[in-house]
Amino acid sequence: MTLMTDRRTTAARPDPSTDRPAVVERPWQVVAAREIAVKLRDKNFLISTFFTLVLIAGSFGFQAFLANRPHEATIAVTSPAAAAVVDQAEQAGVAAEVKLEWSVKQVPDAKAAEALVRAGDADVALLPGANGAQWRLVGERERDDTVSTWVEKVVGEQVLAEHATALGTSVEQLRAGSTVSYDLLDQDARDPGFVRVVGFAFAFLFYLAALIFGMQIAQSVVEEKQSRIVEILAAAIPIRQLLVGKIVGNVVMAVSQLVLFVGVGLVGLSFSPWAALLPALAGAAGWFLVFFLVGFVVLAAMWAVAGSLATRNEDLQSTSTPVTTLTMVILFGGIFLTGTGQLIASYVPLMSVVAMPIRLASGTAAWWEPLVSIGVTLILAVVLVRLAARIYSRSVMQTGTRLTVRQAMKLQG
Amino acid sequence: MLEVKNLTRRFGEHIAVDDVSFDVADGRLTGFVGGNGAGKTTTMRMIMGVLAIHGGEVRWDGRPITTADRQSFGYMPEERGLYPKQPVLDQLVYLGRLHGQSAPAARAAATELLERFGLADRAKDKVESLSLGNQQRVQIAAAVIADPVALVLDEPFSGLDPLAVDSMADLLREYARRGVPVLFSSHQLDLVERLCDALVILSGGHVVASGTADELRRSGRVRHRLVAGDDVGWVRDVPGLTVVDVDGPTALVELHDEATGTRLLTEALRRGSVREFAEVVPTVSEIYREVTA
């Protein structure tokens, strides 16, 4: 066995370059590969990823289903004239590309029609009107606005035409000059409702990924402290390589998962009624991934510090409070900030991870703004990761009691 | 050769290791002995670069030690540790790769070590499912996985059953035979005496004695025991020696020079029969008690 082979047949110690592999992997790469392998073998992680994907795909499917579903209504009438009005209203709606599927139920009188509505066999009844009105609609509890819109439109046109004829003029002449145009100054402005949904999606995806993968980092640091293997690791490789490996491994996993989620989301969007918004959103989503990448490196370093301050898993709750609070602030800032607040947030490192992509999605950010913002975040990332590495390498070997950041800074290596 | 030169480490006001120097020669089993708090673990941690050095240096092959040198060392810390939830083989492969082995080389080495320790059938089991003794064996395998060029082992025998102690001793001897310098600490002085080529005795952060076992034994005044047929009270009157103890026909003396020995024996033979006249070599335990007292 190789254990027994004598490498020292000559007096000289063998040249390390010949008895070590030619392509030496950097220790952090080995550490990162282990972090990834551990995560890929974690059933909970695989299952939750799968269900999140199903949820995203499913929600888009559901939206598309809702959008494509025709408006169905059964309308009770008491006369052929009413049936004709319903028919014309439906045609007018279909002509305006609204999907309508109406059916008519003819009954002898108003009482019978109302009974049908009350029994739920008809949604609306179209009955002869009172007090000068030709028609009235009767529903049970709620108004059906789709039915009323198109019926009112058809009836209005008919009545207007009758009045015009009686006056010896035409509908066109009556209407001349009555139209009001509505010009939008900002043609590119996007639907605020849509922007809100996108903002919520970014904020929430960030929150989930930062928490799940952050906790993973902290737990793996504590595991090494608690099991005492950290001393073997520290003797084999520089402690910073261990930290870098952990951060890289988890950042790779977090970003890959996010790419998967965002990708499925964008594909889903392309099949939805908002497909036209895809080009604008794809840019914002791309920037979101870039911001997340840099932002999560910083958070990952903080999570590692939270882990290194703890001595047991139970301590994590308290040592990770600052970083979980920070994550919440970013989440709520992303959801609730608007206007100037949002503008400022889009330049504050970490806050910008969510805020800048939302501004990009809403079209209020110029092309250079994300570049400046990511630059600011990068500078902070370098400073914070260095600081985190200092605290981590001091506290990770302290297996006695839980530490505070201040205590850790005072420790000697 | 591993050289420790004037190593010093403070914890606040307390000086845990004070100007400690010793060598661990190639192919030598060097025992590191001392009471609790003598500074053995602190010294070993500084050698392995796990703890910052406050003074002095560690040298390897005649030059200051580097991170790469340490990466090729095998280390067993006082506080044992492995990933409890990772399978045994995966874990050893991981540690081998951290020491710079390629994945296939690490896998081959890990498989061989597990076979050697009779754990081949447990390769896929999680460490936490192993008995403590078997976990200890995996811990040893972890220390030697990457074919180390030096071994630094903190209390490698603690917690081992007698059979495991023997196989651990064999393993250490095997590495020493291959020219690897081996430094290990232990409380079991009889074991150290049986196993070691050289000894370093630490007390209160200082080296109080060091050298080969033979050098140490003969460093103090050599004593002689004389057993005669009759009462030997007369030895008190022999010049050139110090009487340590006289008990009927037996006397324990310290000779001041070689010639006195001859004179003593001649005198004893003149007075009657002599059953024994021999050098008394102290055991390591006795030396230890003497230097740490």
C-alpha cells in the first residue's frame, strides 16, 4: 500500500512539486465544492427548490388561465326585444375583443325572471324599465359590471339613434366635437400595478435566498466549531481560504437557484398577457441577479461572522439577529419605498439590491445609474468582507463561550 | 528536521509558553511530556500555525516554516473533531484534498487507511454512527491521510483501548522509520519511555529537560546499588560517594567518580559476599518527577 511506500529512499526530502498533483486546486475551491455538494445532497433544499419552481410556473399558468377565460353569464329575459338587446351587447363586446359567453333564458314574466336570478339559475335579468327608462338590470347581490357596461352601451346607442331620427339629425352630428383625447407625456411609463408586483417579487426572492443560504453558511461554520474539526482545517489551510470557500460555494448555489427562479418567471411571463413587458423586465431581472451576486457576498460574510461568534447551533438565533434584521429592512424597503426614498435606497449598498432593479423595472433609472450603484456596493463589499474575515479568523477558534463582535475584535490570533 | 526556537506565547498577562526551544529530528519519535497547563498544546498549536506566535520561530528544513510546509504536515489536535454527519470516506477524501492531494489520490489513500484500521465496511457510514473507538481511528486516519512529511500529535493515545494503543504505536514507529519527524504529547510516561527516541519535558511553560531517553537518564548523578551478604552500614565511611539509602544488606549510593566504584566493590568483597553491584538507571517517570518537582 502507498502508505508503506518509502518516499525517503534518498537523504534529500522529495521536492514538493513532484509528489503533489500537478494542478493544485486552491483550498477555497475544495471548500466551495464541499459546500455545494452538501447542499445538493440536502433533501429539504431540493424539495423546497422544486416546489418554489412549481409555485412560480403555476402562478403564471393560473394568471394566463384567468386572462383567457371568457366572461360567462346567463341572462333572463321576458321578451324577444330583450333577447335582441343581449345579443347585440354580446356582439359589441366581442367586436371589442372581449371574450364573452352569454346565454339567454326566456321566461314569461318579470317575477319568473327574478325567481331565476334568486335561485342562481340566471346571473342577471334584463327587464322592461320603469320611470321612463326602457330597460333595467336585476341581479342578486353583486352588480355584473361586464354585462351592465355592454348592455348600457348598446341601449345608449339605440336610444341616441332614435332621438336623433326624431330630431331629424344623425348620431354623428350629435356627437361632433364631443371626443376628448388623452395624451401621455411619458410614453414609456409602465403600469404602476405591474411595477409593484415586480418589486414585490424581487424583494421576496432576495429575502428568501439571503435567509436560506445565509443560514446555511452560519450553520456550517458553527458545525465546524462545535465538532472541533475547525482546528484540523485551520492547520491544513489558511483560515481565510475556509471563509472564502464557504462564501463562494453558497453564493454559487444562491445565484444558481435565483437564476432558475427568475428564468422560469420570465418564461412564464412570456406566456402571460403581459408578454409585451418582457424586454423591459428582462433587463431589470438581469441587473437584479448582478446586484444580488455582489450583495449576497457581503451578507454571506456577515452570516459567516454570525456563525463564528456562536459556539452551538442554539446561539445562532442571537448572533445572527443583526444580519436577519438587515435582511428584513431590505425586504420592506424594497416593497414600501417610493419616490425619493426609493431613489436614495437604490444607491445605499445592500438596499440597492432590491431598490435599483425596481427602479429599472419602472423605467425611472437611467442606464448609468445601476453601474454607479453597483460600484458603491462593490467598494463596501471589499471593506466589509475584509472586516468579516478578520473577525471570523479570530473568533472561529474560540470554542469556549458565545462572543460579541466587540469581544472578537479584541481577540488575538 | 523540525526546530522550535525560543517560542513564546502570552494569554493576557499569563505567559503560557516561555522561550521554548527543542528539535524534532527526522525519523525520531519525540515525546512531549508535561503536566496540565505546562504549555504542550499551546506549543503544538503554534507549530501548526493555528495560534499566533508572540516570540521566537518554528523552522522546517533549516528555514522558517511556511503555510505550504504546514499543509504537508499531519496534525491531530487535542480536541478531536470530524464532521459528524458526513460519511467517513468522503470526509477523509475532503481532508486529503485540503492537504493538496488530488481527488483520486485522496480516495485511494483513504480507502487504504480504512482497510488498515478495519473500517473498510464502514466507509459510507456517517462518523456519528461509529463507536468512539472507531471515531478515534478515523481521527488518526485524518491526520495521516495526505502522506505527511511531519507528524504533530496532541495526546494521540488518550481514549484508546490497549489494542488501539499498540496499533497507534506501530503506526508512529512506521512513520519514524520512513524518516518522518514525529512529535507527540502524552501523559502516559511508561508509554513514552517504551516508544520514544527523544523526550522534551515541559513545566510551567519552560523546557526543563530534553534529549534522547538515554541522555536524560544519565544526565543526573548515576546511582549504584550494592547488595551484600551482610549489613552494609560500613559504606557510610567510604570516601568519594554519597549514601542515598542503606537498608540492611542493601545500599544505594551516588559515586563521585569511577575509581570510587572499584574501591567500593573491592571493600565489599574483602568483607564478604557480594550479590549485586549495579548501575541504577532512573525511569522516565523518575526523571520527570525530579525535573518537574
